[in-house]
Amino acid sequence: MPRKLVEKFDALSAKLFIKNGVYLTAVVLFFALILLPPILGIIIKWSAMQEILGNGELVARALNAVKNSFTIAILVSVFDVVAGIPMAWLIARGKSKWLNVLDTLADVPFIVPTAVLGYSLLLFWSGNEGLSAFFGGSLVSQGWLLVALLHFTFSYPVVVRVIVGALLDYKIEYEQASRTLGAPPLITARTVTFGIIKPSLIAAFVLAFARSISETGATMMVAGTFENGPVFIQNMKNAFSADPSLVRVYEGSTIFASLILIVVSCLIFAFVRILGTRFKLPIRRAWPTFEKKLSYSSAAGARNGIALLVFFVIVLIPSLFVALPAFEALFTDVLPKALSGAAMWSEYWQSLSLSYLLGAAATFLNILIGLPMAIIVARRKFGTLSSMLNVLVDIPIIVPSVALGASLKFFWKETLTFIPDIWLLVFAHLAITYPYFVRAMSAAIERISLELEEASRTLGAKPLCVFRTIVFPLTKYSLFSGAIMVFTRSVSETGATLAVTSLKTAPVVLVDWVKGNVAGVTGLDIGLGCGFLILISFIILLALRLIVKGKGKY
Amino acid sequence: MPEVRLVNVSKKFGKIMAVDNVSLQIHDKEYFSILGPSGCGKTTLLRLIAGLIQPDDGEIYIGDRLVNNVPPEDRDIGFVFQTFALFPHMNAWENVTYGPRVKGFDMQKAERIGHEVLEMVKLHERLDAFPNELSGGMMQRIAVARALAAGAKLLLLDEPLGHLDAKVRNELRYEIRRMAKDLELTAIHVTHDQSEAMAISDRIAVMKKGKVLQVGTPQELYMNPQSIFVANFIGGANFLEGYIMETRDKNAVIELRGGLRVQALKKGIDRGERVVLAVKPETFIIERDRGKKKSENSVSGVIERVAFEGTNIRYEVRLENQDLVVVVTPSLACEWFNIGEKVILSFQPESAHLFVYPETGLREEMAVE
Ligand SMILES: Nc1ncnc2c1ncn2[C@@H]1O[C@H](COP(=O)(O)OP(=O)(O)O)[C@@H](O)[C@H]1O
Ligand SMILES: [Mg+2]
């Protein structure tokens, strides 16, 4: 940008009404685009509730599905944190150079779009060429166990990322102090390290939990006849939404199930947060001789071994398994067919461009309206309002994505009918990805010492200039990783997209293919379709990474 | 029992030799300081002793035990960190009793020890305060109490007073020494502050760029520095360049720049050698120049600057050869001089220190980094 223009903006940012105007706009947009529409959507359809409340069978089915959701979410997030801790420990505290590679590999399930991930796991655990090739018959068939495995896999990178960050951020001296006071490594970890990073452990748990509660697209692929909340909503949609006389049954059950999921999730989070501050890790007692044995050599080696085994066998290999048919497809006529856009492939390529367009739009809008919000939350610009916003920001990730889509649709379609579908889609993706970005950024901004900013202000820098020269350079990596989370989440999103519109993004098309809804699709087509999605996403992320490379850690 | 012995210990970080072939022997119940400018490897040396990092080379003994492969929790030490490293999620009392608890003592014993050490650091109020609610001085006391409570006989302190303001710092340094002596501990105290080290240590090791240059009592280091660096670092000195004209039994006659001649102990340095003469500011005797014949070992000059420092007066004197020297005299005991006055400076040959001129130059030799 020309220098003159930059200076002009800097000067403008010093004007109080402009500065507050920017913050206010961000808050208003948050309420108008992200928080209120889904809530209002539910209120609009409140009367449809009668449809389901009068139908005992349906209520029982919905409740059962919701119960399944919570059982799986709790199970999975506990396992994720338990499996994530030793892995994060290995990455953050180990000494080998290979750990960098491991660190990057841990992100893979995040790069693979969730719908593709679901398919990949399906192939690996129950397909003919997967593990069953060794064990005969499918090892894990569609159903709750496969859903649990899937949820474990896609939450794993988030959990590891959060814990590694926390382990790297806090001062290693606390651990060293504990060691010099006579505590062997295990006692140190238990009483000091985890005590200090407890907020991050809770955050990891909450993120894994929320993801498990709300994920729809991939879950549908592996669920079979098993129903959790989002799958139930989707099944209702498939069964009733097409028939105008029955559509209220679908609407009613969607609100019913979503409402329970949202309310109970909020209660659980509140409970976890309160418990988190009350609950002290067991630091009163120690068993020196026993814990010492567990701290060293064989026990530590076994711990690392198990952590790696879990990572490779349950997370990494199943995630990438889908790439195998893609390789095979390269040597058949599927490749030319795909590249020339024959038959169903033309729809695929269209959907792919739509997906990336959407991802780019969501990322851009998030930076625009999420950044001021992150500053408000991190710097507590508006007192109590800031603390309140801090809580509200998380809500969109606990709403099941399919329900979020549905309620967004109820709201936008029936109040502001002139808004085109593509915008609905953008709003839905914005709402789903917003918390990730704001969380990543506000945490990073909080870590910058306020003194640094104030020092720069006293040297005469205008607010925008402070941001450009101080805040931005120090949070660039977080901004980048926030943007990556937004982009990948948007590109892989399935549930809300399905609910909100009939426009098809790549994951939606792939789900169609896998579900057998499109004639003439073979396993090779699916493999190749997934392969392209992974490959192109990977290239985009790599390119982004190279652009910011050298300008920060990672 | 806990004497500490380092034998040829080295530690590298990438290309930096943080600790370079250091051998040291610290006696039982000694209050020992490691003194040097920042970045010279003091912290690294202390961490090696604590087992928080491993040496690349050499052996470390605590008592009779080779501890190279012993983890920190088994070395039986107490460590006070520069930033205190009080556990932020535990209150003062929990911090202090942490050691006894993790060592598996029963609760009663842990609490008794807790009260004992808090008695010792005179901090019994505010036990339920968290570290972020405590002042620097309080945090420091809690940190020391926590290290003592673990019951170790070897106390390692990494700039324990570095984060405190001057007044608190001066009080606490004597207190720490007193506690170490009362409890008959061996203490190793790292600091970059020479006055702190001089005031409280039985012996001091002076470090520079990873190497130990000299070990001795504060008096030895002061009276008999064996290098230009130590002469400069301990108390400071004026450095005058010249060469040895002739030798007379113990003494050498040195011709300074501009033809001035003075004498000092020759210390085995030969005639013709280029030398540096170190004269401490407080060893000069300063007199008004009354035009009388100059005494034996003296030079004349003009007062260029005067600073009243309270206890002392500090003069900067321009010598005839244009060298500038600093002279410090007690403010109450001597005559005062004004800017522009002509004075005569003299000193005893035994009180100055002669060094061979360093190959790398004087400035490089004194550089702290
Ligand atoms: N963990 C480390 N990694 C790399 N270099 C280090 C590390 N610790 C210390 N150093 C380097 O070793 C040298 C000595 O450091 P240190 O022992 O902390 O000095 P001091 O405590 O005397 O100030 C310095 O140059 C410092 O930069
Ligand atoms: Mg240091």
C-alpha cells in the first residue's frame, strides 16, 4: 500500500469515534450474523415442536440419539486428552530432530476434510482392502465404535496442538524447580505441569467435545444404522423435508434435538469450567518410590511407544488410507475421465471450486470481523461486556453443524427471503469457523505484554500503527494458524452446508458418492475425488505456509 | 559432608562454550560465590551442578558421589531461581511444603518443617497468598524457604537478589548468608554484582567467557588479582600502559607514556617487556602540589572532575602525560580539592599490580562479553 494511504489510515484510527466504531461494528456483526440467527431460527420454528412432542416414538428416538451424542463425546474427549498428553509431551519435551516431522504429521487429520476422513476410516476399519484383509471380515463395521474412532481421530490434532502450545509456552523453570525439590518427573508432571496448564487441558477437552457433538458429514458416513444427534437430524431431513405435508416433523425434530444438545453442552461446559477452577490435581500426596519407577527408562519408553502406536495406527494411517485407491486410480481410465470432467466429475469440479471460494470468503470475513473481536476479548476493552462476549464466542461451535445450518436456514429464508443461497452458505461457514479464529487470536494477543503496546503508544504510534508494528508481527503465527483452522474447517464442512442449501460443496458431493446416491460411481472415483481434495488443500496450505515461513516459529 | 567438586567440566550450546573446562572445589559448609559478567556461564555452571542440564565433558561430584548420571531430584540440593519460579497455582504455604510432601514425608512432619523454615525467613503472615499477590522481597523469602524445606545440605542460588530493589537486596544478602551458616549448609551463590559477592562470600570464583579465571577469598582477589580482568572486575582499577626500563631486586621501574616513571613489584616480568600497571582508585595518596620536590613513586596532574559520593569523593585527574586516572578518597579523612587544582598522586609499589600487556589488547582483555 502506498505510504501516504497507510499514514492516513493510522491517523484515522486515532480518532475515538472511528476506533470505537470499528469495535462496535465487529460486535454488532457478531450478534447479527453469528450469534442471533441460529437462536432466532429456533424461536421462529418453536411451534413445530408440537409435531414431535406429540409423537412419543419420535421423541424416544431423538432422546436416544442425543444420549448417544453425549456418550460418544465424553468418551472420545477423555480418550483424546489422555492419548494427546503423552504425545504432546513427546513433541514438546523430546530432543530428537524427528519430532518436527511428527509435529507436522499430527496435523494431517486436520488437513483431510472430515467427510473424506470418514470415508477413509470406513475403508481402513471395515473395507475389504483395509485391516480386514489381515483379519478376515470387517474388523469394525459401521456403527457406534466406528463413530467413536472417527471422532477420536478428528479431535486428536486439536488436542495435541493445544497441549503442545501450552507446554511450550509456560516456563520450564517450574518443572526444574520441582525436580530440585525432590520430585521425580512423574510427580512433577502431575503436580506442577498439569496444574499450571490446566486451562489448556480444559480448552482441549472442550474443543474435542464440541467437535464431537456437532460433526455431521463424516459421522453420517460411518454411522450405518447408529444415530447420534446430528445423524438423527439429517435422517429426519432425508425422510421428511421433501414432503410439504411432513416438513414440520423435520423442523420440529431438528429444533428439539438441537435445543437439547445446545443446552446440555452449555451446562456441561459450565460444569467443566467450574470444576476446573475448584478441582485441584492431587498434589497433597505423593508416592515417591512407586512414581519414581514409573518416571524412568522402561516405563517412559513404554509410554512413548504407546503414544506413537496410538497415533500411527488409530490416527494417521486410517486418515490417509483413502489415498490408496487414489493411487490405483491414477493408472486406470478413471484419471482421464476425472480430468476431462466426464459424467459426475463435472459436478465434482464445480463443487471443488465452490468449496475453495467459500473457504477463502470465510477466512477473509473472519479476519475482518474476528480480529477486532479478538482484541476486545483479549484486552477487555469493554469491561463486563468483554467477559460476556468471551463466553458467547464459543457457542457456535457447540451447536451441531447440521442444526446450525437448519436454524440459519429457518431464519434467513423466512425473514430475509431475498438473500441468495450462496450468502447463506457464507454466513453458515462464518458462524462455524468464527470461534476458532477468535480463540486462536485472542489467546495470542493476551500473551503480548500490554507494556509493549503502551511503550509504542508513548512513542507516538497511532492505534492502527501499534497493531501493524507490534501486535501483528508478534501474533502472525497465531493469525496464520487461525486462518488455517478456518479455511480447513470451511473446506471440510458438510453438515451445515447440507442443511442450509442445495448448493453442493465438494464434501457434499463426496458424501453423495459414498452414500451411493449417484449412479456409476466406483471406489476408484471416490478415492480419486478424495485424493484431489486432500492434495489441493495440502498444496494451498503448503503455499500459505511458505509465504509466512521464516517470519515466525513453525 | 557436601563438598562439591568439578573436574574439567564443559558445556556447549551450539557453537557457544558456555562452560569451558572448569575445575573447582567447594568445601563443606562454605559460602561460595560464582561471580562474573552476564552471559559468562554462571547459570549454566549452577544448572550443571543441579543436574538440570548435562555436561558434555568432565565429572561432577557432590560429596564422594559422582553425580553425572543422577537426576536432579536425587542430588539432594536446594535451588533458588533467579525469577524464583514459585508455582503460580499453589499458595505460599503449598509452595513451601512442596518438597517435604513430594518426598513422601507424613503430613505432620511436612507441616512442622514448613513452620520451621517460615520462622527462619520471618514470613508467617500471608501464607495463603498466591505468588502473584506477593512483593518481590516476599517471593524471594518464600523461594528460599521452599529450597530450605526440602532439607538439602547444598543450597544453590542463581542471582537470588537480582530482581529486588537496592535496599531490600542489601538487607537480604546478609540474611541468606546467616541462614546458610546457621544451618551449616554449603552454599553456591551466583551473582554478577561484585560488591554482593565480596560482602558475603567465604571464597569467590571469578568467571569470564565460560572459564574460571581466579578462585580466592574476597581479600585475595582484591589484594592480589592475577589478571587484568579480575583487577578491573573486583573494585575497578586505573590501567596505565608502559614498559619495564630496569629492575631493582623486587621492584621494576616502569616508564609510562610521556616518560613518567613509577615503580611496582616486578612479579617475574622481565626488563623491556610491555606492561600494564593496575592501580586501584583508593590506593592513590593525593596531595596538593606545592612545587616541592616530588616523593619517590609519584606523578602530578590536574583535577578535572569531582564527584561527592557520600562516603567517598571521586576525583578524575589528568596526568602530565594526558592519561586520565580515577582517585577515590574517604570524604571525612582528607583534604578536599577543586577542579583545576594541581595535585600529586603517589602510591606504594606493593599496592599496584603489574601485568604483561595482553596480546589481544587491553580493551579486549577487560571486555565483559
Ligand atoms: N539453553 C541454552 N541454549 C543456548 N544457549 C544458551 C542456553 N543457556 C545459556 N546459553 C548461552 O550460554 C552462555 C552462558 O549463559 P548463562 O550461563 O546463562 O550466563 P550467565 O548466567 O552468566 O549470565 C550465554 O552466551 C548464553 O546465551
Ligand atoms: Mg544467569
